[in-house]
Amino acid sequence: SQTIHQWPATLVQPVGSPLSLECTVEGTSNPNLYWYRQAAGRGLQLLFYSVGIGQISSEVPQNLSASRPQDRQFILSSKKLLLSDSGFYLCAWSRPSTDTQYFGPGTRLTVL
Amino acid sequence: QKEVEQDPGPLSVPEGAIVSLNCTYSNSAFQYFMWYRQYSRKGPELLMYTYSSGNKEDGRLTAQVDKSSKYISLFIRDSQPSDSATYLCAIPFTGNQFYFGTGTSLTVIP
């Protein structure tokens, strides 16, 4: 069966500090991978998605970036966090050419 | 107009009640519709997946699609306190991307 992991689960960072969130998927090959941010009352905002190693599509211009160094690894980064980066970050995966996305447990980021 | 709109609630019902959760959408070309459940501080989990119009049942859950009205519903029968969560509707569109509703918060009171 497939499993998706995210870490850390919770993170508190000062403004201006760097960020690295990691997502890995087990039990499948060549998944599509996604990063979302969820803010209270605003639903899920797609940040990045990837259909393969090194292939990243950005949906929202911001100070965040994403990388996919391995087939089942997706990393969300920032060089300098802003207060507005606080939120709940979710990684998701789907099989290529299918419509169903499966979500990880999420990382709650607080920027102070 | 947003592609998907969902009443945020919150919705509070007594245990055993029938719950109706609803979304409307804008594009009549949408064919697939999904419902996710999200417990507090957890990732969403897929509950139901329906194609085109009609009903789909799974245990106490019924997903209904009315394409003529562009309206989708999730019914929960005999609601339990463990059903307390936020429910998100989702509609896939091009490139494996989704339109998500903002979620409806449900509390089932014992």
C-alpha cells in the first residue's frame, strides 16, 4: 500500500529564517506530487506540482520554491520566511493520469 | 464567481441526525466529483468519488450529483461524534489539478 510522509509535523520559525519541508511517498513509482497551503476559511491553495524529477510547476508567485530531487521526494523551501507564510502545508500525491489525490498529515508552520 | 463554492458552516447536529453537506460549481463540463474529510490538524482523506450524475452510497454516506443544477451533496446518515470534521468537496480539472471548496465544519453532539 502507499504511504505519504511529511516532516516536521510542527514548526515555529522567526521571520527571515529559511525553511525546508520534506515529503516522501512510499509504495508507488513516478507519482505526481503537490504542495498545498491551507489557511483558515480559505481552503486549499495549490503552490507547486510536479510530474517528474526536476519538473516543477509553480501556481502562485511567492517567496517559496519546490524541488524534486528524487522520484518520491518533494521539498518545499524558502530562503527568508514572511509572517504571511504561516499556515498548514500539505503534500499530496496522485498516480499519473488519474484524478484522485492523497494527502499527507501536514506541517503546521508558524512564523513569528 | 468561484469555480466551487461551499457553505463553511459551522454545522452542529445531534448524534443520529442526517447531515447534508453541499457544494455548487460553475462549469457544466466538470465530470468527476470528490468529497474529502479532514480532522483537525490532519491531512484530508478521500471519502467518496463520483462520476457524472446520480447517487453513490458507501455505508452511511451518500454522494449525490445534480448536473442540471451544478450541485453536489454528501449525506451522512446516523451521524456519530466521530464524524465531526471539516468536509471538503473537490473537482479535478486539467492537469491533475483540483478546485477545492473551502470546507464545511461539522460537529456531531453526543
